[in-house]
Amino acid sequence: MSIPVTDPFGVAGDRTMPTLELALDPSVAQQQLGRRLSRLAGRDGCVHVRAIRVTRYKPGRRCVIEYDVDVRRPDAEPESVVLVGKVRVRRYGKSGYRLLDAFWHAGFQSDSADGISVPEPVGAVGAFRMWLQRKVPGRAATDFLAAPEGLALARMIAEAAFKVHGAGIPTERRHTMADELEILRTHLSTVAPQGSRWAARIARLVDAADRLGAAIPEPTPRGIHRDFYADQVIVDGQRLFLLDFDLYCEGDPALDIGNFLGHVTEQSLRTLGDPMALADREAELEERFVELAGTATRRAIRAYATLTLVRHVYLSTLFVERRPLTQSLLELCEERLAVTRARVSR
């Protein structure tokens, strides 16, 4: 049977990630997936690959490949499943699988009573340096926040973050406020090199961000997602699925909530023309998290929300369609950080 392959990015030619070529080879994919996914097919079952497609790709860094498969078990009806395979440079796949499996067994199964889950981990394929999970149903929370159900969704998202922080999944990686500020300094230096028209404004913004971060007390570190925003939350009815724990580490739980809030503000400005358009959703999320984690977290949440907006000044320059937003984001950050500017600098 012919297995169609869709590779719109030409990833098979990425020499920095040589296993991608194997992962897209139909015969090799069938060989590797056919009888190596016992968690999915059972000891005596088998998997038949029907289609392969690349859905996301960042050259030299990471790639996501979907496999449409039929699962056949001796004691059950055949099942059609979409598997999501992830490959990251200098990773072997097993660590990603083990981390997701740890969350799965820490109360994040697809039928968890609280409605907060992660995709089911399926296995790792060493030849591809890939780990696999079931593709979950639903749509990104980004699509629902502005809808009438957005307030209730915001509360549940806060509960989901709190559940992650309390899961107790160990990690050797750590992220501190100093790390966050160093990332900002590095990225913002590319927005306005010395001598450019925004150089002075960016320098003042960085200084203000440094002061804000330095004023936040040291937290009690916990396991955090560290890349928590609406696209990482899939909504399927009353259930949430949390995606992409690639940056999971030990850090300040307030970072996850602040990062989410900063992304919502940017989304409001970009799609609705008003950074305050979804302010009630932001307030609902913050209040619910503070109810759960304690009032001492509020100051750090708001600081991280502002720092996330500052990072979006840089991020807006990476996409042609977002570059018209850069000045508005810069002005919003200056307002949040009470940074004054001379008119001639505009």
C-alpha cells in the first residue's frame, strides 16, 4: 500500500536533524512504528501507517510529524489514530516521553475527574530520536477566550496551571528571574542596535525591566510549564489538554500565569485593536490563581506579565505581519513600566 508523505517544509534535507529523513520514509516508518508501540497496540497487536505529514518545523531546532495509523489488536476492533511525533535537535526522544508519562500518571489522564489532562504518551522511536503521543481533539484556547465562555475558561486555565505546579514531577532544569532578564536583554538588543532610532528607548525599557525583576522576592520553586499560553491549551468541551512541556523546569509558578496574561494582552492588541479588550478574562485568571496559590503571588504574576509584553516587542519583529505592532507594543511597555521618552525619539 502506498503511504502518502506531505513535507511542505522540505525537512528531509535538514542535515542538522538527519533522523527526519528516516522519519518521513514510508517503509522505515512502517517498520519502526509497526510493532514497536506496544503501549498503543498491546503485545500482540500491530500498527499500520496510512499517511505521514510534517505540521510544524523550525529549521535546525525542532519538528512535528503526524502519522495517521490503523491500530489492530487481537481482542478489539481496529482503531484509527493520529500520532504526533516530536523531534528536537540534540534530544533522543526518551526524555520527552518520560516527562509526559510522568504527568499522565500524576493525575493528568484523558479521563481525569477534574477535566485537566495531557495527551496520552505512546512511545519513543530511537531511530528517529522521536517521541509520540496521541493527537487530542478540540481547539486552542485562543479561539475561545473572547467568546462568552471565556471567563469560565480563564478560571479553569488557572486551575490547570496550579495542578501542574503541584504535580511534583522532578526536573534538573531551573529557570530564575535572572535567566528571564538575560533572555530579554539578549533579544531586545537585536531590535534596536546602538545608534538606531529606537536604541535609547529600548535601553530605557531594559533598565526598567531589570529594576522590576530585581524587586520580586525569591519564590519557592516548583515545576513549571515555562511556555504557558493559550495555544498550549486545547479545549475539548469541558476538558483541557495541556501541550508542549519542552521547557518544563523548576521555577516561579507566577511565571506561568504572568506569561499567559502577557500573551492575552498581546492577542487583544493584535486581533482586537485594544490591549484591554480581554482584561476581564485576565482578571478572572489572575484572581482564581491567587485564590489557589495565595496573595503573595500577585506581585510576581503582574511583573512576569509585563516582562512577557516586553519580550513581545522582540517577537513582533520576527513576523512580517506583526511588525506594524512593534511601536504599539513598545509604547504599551513604556506605559506599564513608567518609562518616559523624548518625543524626538519616535
